[in-house]
Amino acid sequence: MQFIPSAWSSDYIYHTGVVTAGVLIFLSQKETVTFPLTAGSNGATTKNSYRGTTTITVSGTGQAAAKFYSDAFYMYADDKRQPIAPKHFKDFLSLCINAQPVDHFVPSIPPYNPNHTYTFQMNAPGGPLMFGICDDGVSDNTGSFTVTISQGLSLFSLNEYTPTTILLVRSYNQSVPYMCERNRGKNLTAW
């Protein structure tokens, strides 16, 4: 079926997905940035611009709270690497996006993951995204975070800590045209 721009054009985006092993995988713009925790809140900036539903996967660990170990969301071990009850600080010592705590961009913080990898979706404001650690005293920080940014909805995940709904299944190795309503939280519609 052919996509015909009309009055919908400001409300819909047209994409093509590829079905692999019977599961639709969303194709979109994607990039990865890595930054040291010594860089503070302006660790790395994306080359691409992002607006609307954007999927973020962040991994990595380091020391940002004195000598305590933390990942993008939680402080989880003391200076001797002994586990502590994971603790999230909503305004500091966690991932920063555009120099603001990640809490400003997500409706809820993902549960602690002992593998220190988290995937979440946010509504990107438009333009490049800047990632860092919300920490003003960075001279004693160690470690780094790696962030993968994908424009659009994540439809498939093998991460047991990220519940994901498969929205569409078709036969193997077929291109599937579909459209989705922009910024309205709607499921994709295939046609």
C-alpha cells in the first residue's frame, strides 16, 4: 500500500520495519556515545537531533559519590566494592540529560539491574542530546557510561529487566510498511 501524505502528515510518521525471525524490529536513527564520569554533566553530545519518543540504553559503572560505586541510576557498592542497598538520588549522582537529572525525562526510574544496563524511553525535546553524570565534584570520579540513542519506539528487547511488548508479527524476512501516531503514545498500525 502506498503512503499518501494528507492532513495526517503532521500527526503521522511513515517508516519501514524488517521482520526477522517473525518479530518486527523498528528501524530508526541510532548512535552511541561514551563519556568518562570525570566529564560531569556535559560528558558527550549526540551528532543527531532527537524529538519525540526516543529509546535510551545506558550501561557502565564508576565512582561518582566519593569512592562509592554507582551506575546510571543507583549507588550500589561501597569503596571496597561491598554491596549496599541500591540507592537512587533524584537530583544528583545519576545520569544527566541536557544538564538535568534523568528523573526530569522519565515517568519512573527503572528497577535496579545488577548488570548495570538500563533501557528506557523519553520524550526528547528536539535537537542534539547531551549526556553526563549529575555531579559537581568530578575530580575524584572514575569509570564511564555508554549511551545508545534510538529515535522511535523499541519494539523488541531481550533485556529481562526491560518489559517490552511485541506489537506486530509477520512472516519471516519481509519488509513491513507501517505508520505511527507521533507523540500520542499510540501503538503502531501496519497496513
